[in-house]
Amino acid sequence: MVLFEKFGQHQPLNRQAERYAKEGVPISLSTLADQVGGCTAVLTPLFKRLEAYVLSAGRLHGDDTTVPVLAKGKTDTGRIWVYVRDDKPFGGPAPPGAVFYYSRDRAGKHPQAHLANYTGIFQADAYDGYRKLYEPGRAPGKILEAACWVHARRPFFVMADLAENARRKAQGNKPAVISPLALEAVRRIDELFEIERAINGETPERRRAVRQELSAPLVANLEAWMREQRAKLSRGNDVAKAMDYMLKRWAAFTRFLGDGRICLSNNAAGRGVRGIALGRKSWLFCGSDRGGERAAVMYSLIVTAKMNNIDPQAWLADVLARIAEHPVHRLDELLPWNWRDRNKQVDQAA
């Protein structure tokens, strides 16, 4: 319960201690912290098995978010990185999973270390620290970049947000200028997302066939239209910057047309870090680098349990009660999806 409250519901240990005391169960903050540390150490072998599973995927989503870290006389800005395996969009049978890592900064060496042994498709934003991952001669093999159309759409949408302008007008504020070019870009990109909604969950072969028939002409027209309009805009124009973001990475943006496994967006990774972004207002900061590393382990396990529609607290309670005596060569049996299937078999037998 302590683990799930802290990492699943974002309730810091001091608030938990206050609540338990009011319920007649006084537990010191240091005892709760020791429990978190001890349980994380016990669960680390399971985290390692989850890590190996997630990073063996043919396609990964990646993202990161900030985490304040307590330092001497100040608060540093650390990072939590997430890599998500999710084959559901193309009907893959593999269970979903997520693995998190902590670092004190956002240097490119961190994702390069995380994915040092990975080969396959990597869906992420255009963060410069990923660039070395895409080098042609990279060992142990090539990583193919698949860009996120949601990231590309966002600046256009900001410049064409009719609903926001209506709110500003209703509040008596001066409405922003709506860009006709941005509005047209959003319309064209939304046509692609409409096609994607219709083929979500279909096989890679089916998705590729539909994209070749319906999406490819739209993408070709979008590129031609953007290059034509871009030539008329100054370098500092906001619409020009949004177009340049796409046109300079056009191969990565169009890779989805030839591979049905690739998603149009990187939303799977965004969902992975959303809880951390929401929870920051509750726990304010990590107490130390060690605390950040513990958090990464527990986020990995709890988020993966949620992705597999499992109650994380029930799973943690059962695993912590059994893991000490569980044979190490059968550790995969305790991974969330295997644990769920085993419990179903027991219930059916009963």
C-alpha cells in the first residue's frame, strides 16, 4: 500500500505517515522510507526482467519529463526517461510494458546508454540527444527514427486555435490572430489521423495497404503544399518554423507509410510520463539521486501493471509475499501479464 500510494497515487511519505497516525497506526517517516528502499531492492530483479522484455521490442516509444531533485541549497532539475512497448495499435499479441530511468540532467548520453543494445524502430520527438542513435554505422545495429505527427501538429494548432480565441473574446480579452496557413495545415494533418482511427488494431499488412492507398497521396500533397507556402515566408515566421520542423525530418515523418507497425503519434510514451507530470504538484521533488533511481524502478512496475489492466497494489502485495522463495529461473512468472494469467487459471480451477 505504501509503494502504490507513493508511486501510483503520488502521495509523499510524510502525508501517508500523517494519515496512518490519525488512523491509530503511528509509523515514523524513516521507517516508511526504509520500507520503500527495501522493497525496491527486492523488486529490482523483476525490474531487470521487465527491462529486457521492453527493450527487445521491434518498435519502441520514448519520452522524458522533468523531476525536481533536492540539492545543497537548491533544487536541481533531473529527468525521468520512459520507453514503452505497445503492440496493440497493430494487433500484436505481446503484452505492453514500460521501463523508466532516472538521470540528473538531460544529456544525450543517457538515452544513448539506455538504448545501447537496441535495434529497431524508435518513435520519439526531435530531441537532439537521440541523433547519435540514428547514425547509419551504429553498433550493434540500426535504429530507425519515426517522428511524431502530434508534436508536428501542435505549433500549427496553437496558431489556429479557434476555440481558444472564442474563450478569450468571451472573457473580454483581445483574440489572437488566426493563421490561415496554420489552419490549413491542421486540417490536412487531421485527415491523416482520421484514417488512422479507422485502422487502429488492424494487422501491420492491412495498415500498410490502407496507408499506401489513402494516406500516401495526402502526405505527398501536404509536402508539396508546405514547400510551396514555405518559399513565401520569412525565416523568422512562426508558421515557417513549424513547417521547417517537419520538412527537415520528412523521411522520419513519412516512415509510417511503409511500415504498418509504426504509429502516427508518440502518445504511448506521453501517457507513460503523464502520471509523473501530474504527481509533481503533490511530491514537489525527489530527495536524492538514489530516490530518483528507486522511483524509476517502481514507476516501471506500477505503470506496466496498469497497462495490463491489473490492480498494482494487489499485484505488489502478492509478489512481495512470494518473491523471496520464488525460483530465480521462473522469475518471469511474476511479471504482471503472467501473474494475471496464472491467477485466472487458479480462479477457473477453483
